[in-house]
Amino acid sequence: MRVYTFKPGLISLTLSELPRTFITTLKDKIYALTGTRWTIDVIEEDVKPTSSLMEQSISENEQIKKEFLALPEIQKILKKFPQTKIEVEE
């Protein structure tokens, strides 16, 4: 399953290998947790948008790290401590 839209009241996703009954179960569970009916849009595999929310997040994190590493102050630190590893946390 890949999620493309996730906002209050709406989820857009592809099912991939999941059975169609998954949507009914998901709607029931969300309603039980929130007391609100949500719309679940199933996007067909061949019509899906270019990247999922997870892929967008990964791309954004990579861009943040790239910009951070390019800062002059960070370059000085990395030269002084070449074994330093920098990770982006969510």
C-alpha cells in the first residue's frame, strides 16, 4: 500500500497486494477511533501520482541534509572531525 494523500477526512492510496475488503476495515477502524467518517480513495496502480507521501518526505529530508552540509560552519566542523556522520531525524 502506498499513501498519496493523508489529511483529515481523506486518504488516497493504492492497494497493491491488499484485498478490497481492506478499505471497509480501514474505514471502520478510523470511524471507531475518531467518530468521523473518512473518504478512502483507491488510486489504480497505472494512474497513481508520481510519488507517495513517504517518498516526498525522504526527498525533502535529503534536500535538507544537502543544504545543511553545504553550510560553511558545517564544512569547517566536518574538516576538523572527518568521521562525523549527520542524520536527519523526523
